[in-house]
Amino acid sequence: MRRAQPPTADAALRLDQQVCFALYSTSLALQKVYRPLLAPLGLTYPQYLVMLVLWEADGLRVIDIGARLQLDSATLTPLLKRLEVAGLVSRQRAEHDAREVLIELTEAGRALKSRARDVPAGVLAASGCPATELIQLRQELESLRQQLNQHLGHRAAAEN
């Protein structure tokens, strides 16, 4: 198998050579796959991500959900309000610190988990890839994210 060569300087500026565009456009396509799978659940893709976090560990602070999803409170709060209006979560201020908001699944939110069990299989089927290939891809993407975050951390430390 021939090894891929790095592109020339001009070729490196082509859209089809950009890792960022490959990730971005794939993410858009993936969200389009999720849309009909999540519609029967009444969830958008970002709401589904929040529910995944809460199905793993209920009763989390907004800041903990945000850290897990790499979202700030300003982005997360409207999502949580919509989930509350839908009757899937409840939001309560922490007794010990009114600035902290705790998010708990309602009975309907917990029950939705069993209806969501087919979503991953639907995504797998749409991908046309074996599960092992998607697992490897996920691991490679997690490694890339970790490297990028590490780079950003070193850069921020150097700037201070």
C-alpha cells in the first residue's frame, strides 16, 4: 500500500485537503442521519447528547454536563430549558449554592432511554461500516481531540 504524501503548499490550501472540513461535513451528514432516528423520541441531536449524559449519571450540575459535552452554560441552558418544558428533566437550584443548578431526569426522561436503544444501531446501519471500524474511528478522533486540547493547553500556558 502506497503511503499518502503530504500535499504541496498550494495543494494544502484546497478544501478537499482540510481535515477540519472532512470532520465538519461528516458531522453535518451524521446529524442528518440522527434527525429521523431522534424524531420519534422528540429530541434534537444536542438534546440527545444531554440525555445520553444524564442516562449515564442522573442528578448532575449544569457545569458537569457542560464539561462532559464541552459546551458552555450559555449554550447548554436553553437546551435544558427545552428538555424541562418537554417534561424530560427537572432543574433545581442547589441548596448549598444558589448559583448551581442541578439537572435530574423525570420519570418520562428515564423511560425515554428504553425507546432510544435502537438509535446507535440505526447510525451503524446508515454508516455501512462494520462496528469495529467505527470504534477505531471514534478512538482516533478522541486521540486527535486530546492532542488538540493538549496543544491549546500548552499554548495558553505559554501566553500567560
